[in-house]
Amino acid sequence: MEILVCIKQVPGTSKVEVDSITGVLKRDGVDSKMNPYDLYALETALKIKEERGGLIKVITMGPPQAKDVISEAFMMGADEGALVSDRKFAGADVLATSYTISQGVKKIGEFDLILCGKQTTDGDTAQVGPEMAEYLGIPHISNVLKIIEIKEKSIIVEMDMADTVEVAEIQFPCLLTVDKDIYQPRLPSYRKKIETKDREIKMITLNDFEDKDEKKYGINGSPTQVERIFPPDVNNDRETWTGSSSQLSLKIATKLKELKFI
Amino acid sequence: MSRLICNQDKVNETNVQELINVCPFSAIEYISGKIEVNAGCKMCKICVKKGPVGVMEFIETQEIQVDKSLWKGIGVYVDHVEGVIHPVTFELIGKARELAKVVNFPVYCVFIGHDIKEKAQELLNYGVDEVFVYDYEELKDFRIEPYTAAFEDFVNKVKPSSLLVGATTIGRSLAPRVAARFRTGLTADCTILKMKENTDLVQIRPAFGGNIMAQIICPNNRPQMSTVRYKVMDAPEKLCEAKGKITICEIDKSKLTSNIEVLKVTKKEVEDNISDAEVIIAVGRGLKSEKDMAMIEELAKLLDAQVAGTRRLIEEGWIDAKKQIGLSGRTVKPKLIIALGISGAVQFTAGMNSSERIFAVNKDANASIFNVAHYGIVGDIYEIVPQLIENIKNSGAEFCVR
């Protein structure tokens, strides 16, 4: 069984601020880590491999230093890794990112199952997984809570649908995005770190793609444009209300209604 | 084609470090006497705007513009499970009508499912001009391929300029799939939407964990797509008279095949966990006896809230230990917390002071809970809570406008 896991390097902290005067992003240090939700996807892959055997490949897209998350995946037990990186991918939005990774996946070759985390902590969109599945022409299921059974040609999963839980069987090849807590991710192993320190990380650039049309990547392949960024309004209002009980209770009800809690 | 270029001749010893530092993504490098931009670049163009003058330049060439006049109307995806329409749908209809007014567009709904024809009628009471219904047995359960196919058919048929989809489990799975099929932009979890005169949709969403707001447009592609979470927009008032029409759409059944089979659907057993609660009613020592928990429970029920408490009430045994807020209990960050009869010791407030909206009712005007509350109400919970319950009950009555 060939399992591909998509991982991403994200900033180590979400404490990013924008300078309200200059409009410049202020980042504290350059600390980075693997997107925490991806750890669940990787753990799911490792559990499936333990049961059914097979090969786990991880793929990431980003600058050269994003190789670090692949090394980390090796320490957890991934077998192979590839970094999709090119200056021409700069400024990619969700659509261009999904297309780029799907081209990288095609370059890597055959697969039965692609696993993604449910979202990233820096983009927070949860959109790249489903868009990749579309580009690869395979079905997908989002928010998988549990793997119930792995069959020869399909997998049975439990998915979260807000008020209900659905059990569905999906044929390979397919893509699943897994929810947090599907399995407890293992820690990277020191032994594996030593074993894999020289393991090759495949580099994939635009030239390796089947579709080399520059217009489909990076800023040129991105339909969305960020017009501006600005700091949010912070609600620091402090109000004190006094009066008769009937006035006060009515005031509370009115405010709750205005805030859409009623 | 757009690109970022570096005028190497303008780079010198004095400005090179300034240039490298200006990039928040560390994407500018100085390698053997040349400035290189690596793959970490997000094309934020800060180096052009704020870096040394004239060094970095952004070259933009005119792109082929989409003919925006061919794309009219605002479409809303009707989010539902087995025909029960999710309320986010009505909120989006309200927003769509507001946006449509700016450019004189119609508002459409696309309703995909099985046995839903009659349910579509309800949508007409919210001011939708036309509801497009795809009613097939294959669409009974949400499965990605047939739902995407029906959605695609709707877009091709109607050519809506913008599409709004609820950021529910289904919406967050379906919208990206449709966006990729049309190679168009999709902005997740928008909190503000505005319409420009030229029909471009201005989409604003929190970025980087909510510390920054990003204003996003999709100027060269149609349809423009956004997802919006529940309770972000206002629901429109229900109209007494239904307006608009329902169109039953046909689709080639071969497009409705799927590699997914839904085997079982079960109602979720919700285990109350105050850490995940959106609304919390917290009680403290202002509550005099266990039987008074009844009025607290009643209020909580009306607000779809969970009941939590201070350590004192846990020790009294009136509230389960899992429901304790504070340093020795849980930390909560709900959208709304109402603190009733709680003095506000730091051991308690440390576990809840990052909640989005904090209401506090306390008899003592000097109680420290008022230092963290957004709305501090000086009064007796035994008088206020029963009246508040009545007020909420009265406001819940369904009415419509003519």
C-alpha cells in the first residue's frame, strides 16, 4: 500500500502582529515547526502501515528550509520524502498551492491513499486537501474521525458531520483529511534520527512537472489577491449597567439578540 | 504575468541588510554578491513598498480580463442534512441580498439533495429570486463527486458572479472542490463581505491566527467564492409572502456516480465539554441553594449554553467537577460567557478572561469580576435571571414582515 502524507512547515508561533502605522508584518523570530494537524495525518499513515504494510511518502511545498519537516517525518517513521520548491511558486494562494502539490504528487508516482491534516495553523482554510483531490481526479472525505477497516481496494472511515457521524466506504485511490485526535501522534525517535540523517530528500521543481506553464503557479496562478492587511478591531469596551432588575434584564436580552445569541 | 525583480545595480553595502530585514518571510538572500529571492516569498511586496527605494520592483503585465458582464447574480448554497436546512443558509441569503442590491443582481439558491422539492419553498420566504433544485436519489447523502457535479451544472447554467457557501462540514469540503473545478478563488471563513460597483466581491477574513485581517479580491476570475461561518452574518426577516420561483434542474445521471458509499448515519452523542462550548453560563457563590440550579439550567437551555461553575459550587457538589472553570479547573474561551453571582477571584478569571464576550451579574458594584467583564451588570441574579428567561422566551416567537 502506497500512502502519501502532505505536510507543511508553519511558523512556530501565531503571534504575528501588523504594525498599524507602516502596515508591515512583525514576526518574532523565524521559529518554525511542522503543522500540528499534520502529525495526526502522519500517525494515521503509520498505523495503517503497521496493519497492512506498505510505504509512506511525505510531500511538502515551501522554501528550501522546509526540508526540516521532512526530516522530522523520517524520525517518526516516514520512508521517503519530497520537497516541492521553486521561486516561481512564490505568492501562491489556495488554488495555485493545490495545483502545485498535485503536480508534485503526479511526479512522485502511484499512490493508493493521500492523507492530509484537517487544516494548517497559519492558513486555517482547510481547502488545500479537497482542491488537490479535485486536480488529481479522486474522491475525498474531510474530517475523518476514525479508520474502521482497511480493505484491499477501499477504506471504511467515520466522518464528522457536525450533528451526525457517518460511516462511509471510499475506494482507492482517494484523499482523506483527518481530524485531530484520530490517533495520538508518536514522538520522533532518536534512533530513527540517526538512521535517517543521510536519507535523500527528493527536490521537485517546476521543470519536473508534467504541466510547466508558469502562468498556473505562484502569484500568476492565483486568482485571489490580498489588497491590504490591517489590524482587527479589538473589543476592549467595558460597560457597567445599573438600574432596576426589569430594565437590566431587558437590556441583557436586547444585547444578546444584537450579538446573535438569541 | 507578474514578477518581482531586483535591480542589482542599486544594491550596495549600506542597503543590503535593510533589504534582507524588511522581508517578514526571510525570502531575500544575499548570495555571492547577488540578491536572490527564494521560494519562501509570499509576494506581499513589502520589499517594494518598504525596502530601499528602487531596489525591488514588481512588474505587472496586463492580464486577460474575464468578461464580468457575462456573470450575473449571487448564488447561495443551501446547506442541509436530509432536507433540514442549516440556518447559516438564511444568513447568507440575507448577506447576498445586501450585496446584490449594490449591483442590481438577482439572488439564487442551489439546493442539492433528495426529496427536497417541498423544502425549497421555505427559501422563497427569505427573498430569493430563484431556487435551483437538484433532486435525485443519488444525492441523498452528501458524497463529494455527485454534489460537485450538480454544483458545477448550476454554475454553468446560471453563471453567478459570486457564490456564498456556509463554512459547515459539508461547505468546507464542497466549496474547494467546486473552486478548483472552475479554477477560481475561494476565500475561507470571511467575516466581512462587500460588493464593488464593478461586481468584484471584497472578502475580509482573519489571517495568521486572527491577529491580522486580510482584505482579499478575486478580480480576474468568475465565479468568486467565499465560505462564511454560522452566526457571522445576520439572518434576514422572514417574509409573509413567498416571492421568486423554484426551478427543478435535470442532470445526466452518469454524472452522479460516486466511489463513496455511505453505510451508516448516526446522531452524534454529544459529551459536554466546557472547553469546546460556544456559550457558557457560569455560576458562583451568589447561588444560595442547589434547587436554584433549575433556573440556571433553564437559562442555559434557552441560550444553547453549557453550565459551568467556580470551585465553590463544585465543592458543594451542585456541579460536576469537569465543569469547573479556573486555575484548578478548565480554561475556556467561548464566544459568550455569562458569569452569575461570581466575585471574580483571579483563580477563576484566569480560566475565562480571553472569552470573546463576557457578561457578569453581581450585587456588589465593586466585585472584581467587573474588571474583566465587557458588560458588567450590577444587580441581583435572583431578580434578573427569571426576568431574562421571560424576555428571551418572548423574543423567540416567530414572526414575519409584510
